[in-house]
Amino acid sequence: MASIGDFLTDYENMSEFGARLRSRRLERNLTMKALAYKTGLNRKTIMELEAGHDVRLSSVIKVFRAMHLLGILNTALPDTLPGSEALSARGQPRQRAYRLAEKKD
């Protein structure tokens, strides 16, 4: 099922993400300085994240943890058991994706 984010550019998605994060921070009455202190990040990193700039995933996780949103982040990739096709003969999860054959015209 497609969502609106599927039709946006990466820059537009990051800008929207930053704006939503800023709204959540303000709803919690947190200043950038207070959030930076809680996360161990500097205020500039918080500003860049909210502005939609490219930041490290570890910074996003620290912010989500400090704002008690880590569970929401985890819903993007839920922990599910692999299907029988994903298991090798030894019972280990697949380590690599298969390459699809390129379609020749």
C-alpha cells in the first residue's frame, strides 16, 4: 500500500520528517537546548534534523529515545519471523538478497 511519502523526493520526506519532529518536541514543551542535553547531541544537530538535513541514524535514535518515540521507529521494521523460503537448508536466515535477472528488450 502506497503512502504519500512514496511520491515525495528524499529531500521532501526529510523536510516533512523534521517538521513533524519539531512539532512533537514543541508539544512536549522541550527547547532545542533541553533536547540536546537529554540526547547528548549538540543543538546544531537538533536544528539540522528538524530542518530536514541529512544526519546520522544514531542521532535520530537518540532523539527518539529521549522523546519516548523509539517504539514508533521500531514499527517501520517490525520484528517478524522469517518465512520458510527465507531459511537456508541449515536453518539460518538468509544473509543476502537474490539478484533479479535483468529484463532484456
